[in-house]
Amino acid sequence: MTYQPKSEFLRTIMARGFLADCTDLQGLDETLLKGPVTCYIGYDATAKSLHVGHLLNIMLLRWWQKIGNRPITLMGGGTTKVGDPSFRADERPLLTPDQIDANIAGMQRVFDRYLGYGAGSTLPSSSEAIGQDTRALMLNNAEWLDGLNYLDFLRDIGRHFSVNRMLSFESVKSRLDREQSLSFLEFNYMILQAYDFLELYRREACVLQMGGSDQWGNIINGIDLTRRVLDAEIYGLTTPLLTTSDGRKMGKSQGGAIWLDGDMLSPYEFWQFWRNTTDADVGRFLKLYTELPVEECDRLGALQGAEINEGKIILANAVTALLHGAEAAQAAEATARDVFEKGGMGEDLPTLTLTTAELAEGISVAQLITRSGLAASGKEAKRLIAEGGARMNDAALTDAGLMVTAGDLAQPIKLSAGKKRHALVVLQG
């Protein structure tokens, strides 16, 4: 018989679809029932923003804090210098310390939208009862990794790791099976991540590491190391690696990653990503990415035909409001209605601004489609036009070589790729 947790956190995440696996579900449940618990999720600073692929675990941390526990967001200022080889075909490009610091600053702005940090922070709206000891912490593993003495580390920590066992982890084994190079630098990553768990237990009494199911091997390493060195009882919990119902990796679109930084992806484009959710994913995404009651998520997900659009709009508004605020969500919905229902231009569409100098000899409509982000390349833009999927001011485009001049931009031009993706082209004033 499957164990049925009693703690509010585990019951909540299981009902909403967050749980993939746990090292000891009953043990963790009993620990949670005793009072506030500290957990962490690690994030390497490989880009200046987080993206939708990170949002599942960010929401998991948010629920963790809302229910009265303390979350730690561990920034990989140290581990980013090595690079996680898990399920990668090649080595990550190495970043400079300045690039890593800049990326961490950008990621922190995103976390601030979802978690309550520090004494003066704004906690999630339903967490008024959260005390000081459950406010989120943001730590950087460079604090303890940068100063490690290599020989001492090998003697004190390295002796607890079996190379045979490390080679058996699927994240490494799959790389070697394909005869793809795995550098010694990367091979050290799992040892450093395991050491993070040990340090967080020592420093913050952190007893749980959470992460995506691709991190299972790394999490197990940290648990084993901490038990060997300190004889501590700690736990690991993973979330599923999500794909959409049509098989695409969650967080990817035709235009690339769906960033959580408003400067890298506008609130309107973010809203539109969720509005374009496939019918079969609406109920599941409402449970994972919003705070609506499970019963309401199920009701909206079960709608049929045109009525399912109500669920998609509620999903887009709720997710966008959490990240960008309620006003941004309302503005995005208004823009969408203007564009799709009234045929207007909208105020929040992605905008390409051109100068008179750039238009001196004209610019082809295929270039405009590419530069506005509606196509990834000129070749793709030409194919879009040839297949009848591109429009300019709601009129079908048939000539990829059509030239646009400054005179044509006396008024903004609306470009469309299919029925759901739009952009404006304007002349710099």
C-alpha cells in the first residue's frame, strides 16, 4: 500500500503533481510534522535570467515557504565554474567570475517575485503567518568552494566517492556510452554538489534537497556523503521533467527560451506563451504553475471546445501576475483581445524599432520578420511567407522580397506569423 503523507506540504505537492520521487517519503513526512524544516534547490548561474524550465521548482519552493518552511536558493557561483555534465552532449562554456556574478544578480530579481527574503521582504500573499525563521535565504556556494584546499578536499571528501559508482549514474553513463568526451573538470561536479549538501546541513541545518529528476544521482551523492561524514538523516525529493502533451520540452518555443526576465521577454510574450497552451495541458499547468485550488484547476482543465479558452486565459493571467504583477497580466490580456478580437495593433506587442538610416535603401519583409523575432532565420521567414503563414497589417504576404521603406512606416506595421504570434515595426521618432 502506498504511504499517504500527513504533512501539508507533501499532501499539497502530491495533489498538484509536483512529486516524482523521494528518498524516504515517510521519514520526510515525519520530519515535516515536527515543525519548520529547511530545504534547498541549487541553480547554476549559466544565464542572466531563469526561464520557464525553472518555474516548476520555483513554484515548489514557493509552496514550501507558504506552508511554513524555510527555502534556500543556492546560487552556484562555485559550481558554475565547473559546469554540470548531466545529460549534456558536450562541455558547458566556461564563464568568467564577472559573468557569473552578473548572472546571479539577474536571477535574484526573478526569485524576489516568488519568495520572501530577509526581514524587510514581502512574503507571498497567503503567508502572513510565516515567521522570521522561515524567510528565504539566498546563498552562494562560492563562499565555501572557492577556498577549498585541493589536497585536504581529496583526503577528507574525495575518499568517500567510488569512481565505479559515479560512472554508473545515468547522467554520466549516457555520455560515455555515446563515446562523447567527459572532462575531469566536469567529473568533479557531482562531488562539489554533494559537498554543498554537507555544508548546508552544517551551516543551516538543511535536511532536504529538491530538484528535477535529472538531478537524482547528484542528490543521492549528497545524502550519502552527509551520512558518511556526519551521520545525519537527510532527504532528497525530485520533480518530474515536464514535456507538453505534444512532446515538446517545457519552456521552449519557436523563438527560443521563455525567459522570466521582463527585459529579455516582454510580459505580453510571456502571457501569450501560456495562452497558447494546448488543451490537454491546461488542467495540469494550472495545478503546477498557479495557486488556484486543485478542484478549480480540474474544472477548468475539463472544459471542452471553445470553453477551454477560459481556462487558458485564467492560466495566462495567474502565471503572469505572479511574475510581472496583476497590472501587467491585465494589460497583456487587453492587448491580446485588441489584436485577436478587434484586429487592432495592441500596446504591448513585441516591437522592432528602425531608424531612417536603416531604411535608406529599404528592407525586405523577410528581414523584418526575422529581426522582429517571428522567425529564427531568413530561410525560415521565406518559408513562412511561401506557405501562406505570414501577414502584414492582416493582409497575406506572398513576396519575401517585398521592400519596406521609411515612407511605409508613417504608421506602425503589424507583422503576424500564423494566428497567434505578432510584432510591431515602428520608425524611431
